[in-house]
Amino acid sequence: MDADREPITESTASRAWRVFVYVLAVVLVALGLWALGGAIYAAWGLFHDPDGIAYFARYFLETTKIGQLLPGGEGLSHYVAWVAVILLLLVLGKLGAWALDAGARLINAARRG
């Protein structure tokens, strides 16, 4: 009975959808690697030059006007800037990891059919 069956061929729409999924997966993997690489590069730069945070601290001080609210605002803004940058790097790393995971899952799902 199995010899009587014709092989199932994939339709053009199904093939096009599979190609779209593969392209989307590769884009997600590339963006994830780029985000993780950027986070690592920025963290490494701050490790080698901790005074590089001064620009962000100055911007933070000017935009939040924390110097007017608390005495010693410039020193406080420097510490808050470190916390903010660390949190932003963690968010960037997590977004990169999510993009890599999503891309890998899409590739795995497209291969299964």
C-alpha cells in the first residue's frame, strides 16, 4: 500500500514561508550577536577606562537636574550613572540573548518542517 502513495511535494507557498522563516532567524541571530558584542565591547571599554562614564554622568546631571535637588549632586550623579549604565548593559545583553534564542528556535522549527 505504501508503494501506491505518491511522495508529498512542498508547495511554493510553503517553500516561500520556510525561506522567510530562515531569513528572519538569521537576522535575529545576527542582531543578537551584534547586541551581545556591543554590550561586551562597552563593558570592556568601561573596565579599561572607568572615567569614560563621566560623559554619561554629566548628561544625567544636566537632564535630571539632580544637583538642584540634593547637595553633592555631581558625585551622586556619577554613582547613579554607573548603576544606570550597568543596568542598560544588562538589558542589552538580555535582548541579545533573547534574539539569539528566538533565532535558534526558528531555525529548529523550520528544519522540523
